[in-house]
Amino acid sequence: MPGIHPTALVDPSAKIDPTATVGPFAVIGEDVVIGADCVIGSHAHVEFTHMGKGNRLLPGCFVGGPPQDLKYAGEKTRLVMGDKNTVRECVTLNRGTNATGETRIGSNCLFMAYCHVAHDCRIGDGVIVVNSVQLAGHVEIGDYAVLGGCAAVHQFARIGKYSMLGGGSMVGKDLPAFCVCQGDRATLRGLNLVGMRRAGLPRETITAMKEAYKALFMAGTPLEAALAAVKGASEVTEVLELVQFIERSQRGVMRPATGALAEEEVSL
């Protein structure tokens, strides 16, 4: 039944929808908004967090905790979360710093046990963060990306939409949208064809993405020239999104491993 367990500790400032459930020994701290049909598990700790409806926080997670940043001086910031997210055991989702004021998480995401999202991150919709993944501050994750177990992402790096990190990947540069990476330091391993097919992209779009990937990363053309050529030759939305993602990169984008062959990088 919905309601607040008598052993839970709830700050007077918290706003909890009457249809939400707060379990035994949970701690609901300052500046918390919990939407309809949310379930807060036993021993979960939530503070400085505004969440939408239908979120599920399992026992022992810490949501909205203070940033692990030496520059943080106690300024009032928050974590903002959408709807229908699942936060598993021992996950830590930190709130923002005065750099942006908030950490932001979309809807329908899954954060598996022991993963960490640091301050000022931006997480899109439908993202899957597998066990023990570690995201440093200011990381951006695009919609429907999948981050394999024990991967780590450097601060300010970006992970594009519909991309996939192989398990154990150490990510120091931007991973372009629709692509797969793996390794330490992670390198491109081709397109996320499985993800694109699951998303329902038509065969013609996937074929265009394969050609764009080869032109950008496998032809030996300088990247700037390859970007101009691909942008001028294609009207496919996903191809143009890939180009735009690369053009916006501040840290630089991943490339295929030295000596990689086209047939190894792009499954036909």
C-alpha cells in the first residue's frame, strides 16, 4: 500500500505524492519532491532531488548526495529526474555544483547496482547503465545509450545517442552517436547495428550509416574533409546527427584501433 513507513525519516520540506511509497528506514532529506507512484526502498537516502512519477529506488541507494568535488562549497543545488527510472542497490547519483546547478536524468533509465553518476552530468532517456559503471563530472549521455559493466567515463566526455560501451571500457574521448567502443583507452569498434535495428531504423538508413562510418573513420581521409563530404552528400537525419555530434566535440572523438580493417569494424 502507498504511504510512508513509520520508521522512515522525512524532512518537513519534502513534498511526497500520496500515491508514493517510502519504505522502512529510508531517509528523505531537504528539498525533495517525489512524484506519483514512486517507490522508495528501505534504507534509501534521497536529498535535494526532484523526481517525476513512477520511479523505483531500491534499498541502499543514495540519490542527490553532495558532489565529490573539492570546489563544492555547500551551495544549494539539486538532482532532477524524470519518470519511470529504476535505481538499483548501492547506486550513487550526485547533485550538481554551481557550475550548472543540477545533475539531470531523463526518463525510463536503468541504473544497475553500484554504478555512480557524478555532479553536473546530463543523462538522456532510456539509458542503461550496467553494474559498477563510473561517470565523472559533467559527462553527457545521449538517449538509449548502453554502458557496459565496469566502464568508466572521463569528466566532460560525451556518449552519443544509441551508442554502446563494451564492458570495462575506459572512455577518455567522445563516443559518436550510433557507435560501439571498447578497450583501455577505448577505441571505435563499429556501428551499434543491433541498437539501430531494435530502434526500428529502416534498412536504407542503416546502409547510409555504414557508408558514413566508412567515409569518416576507415577511408584515411582527414576528419574535417570527411565530415564536409559526408554532410554534403547525405540528407539522412541519423547521418547528419552523427556529423553534428563529431563537429561539437571538445575533447576529440574516438577512432578505430590502429590497423583495424573495415570488415572488422562494420558488419555487413
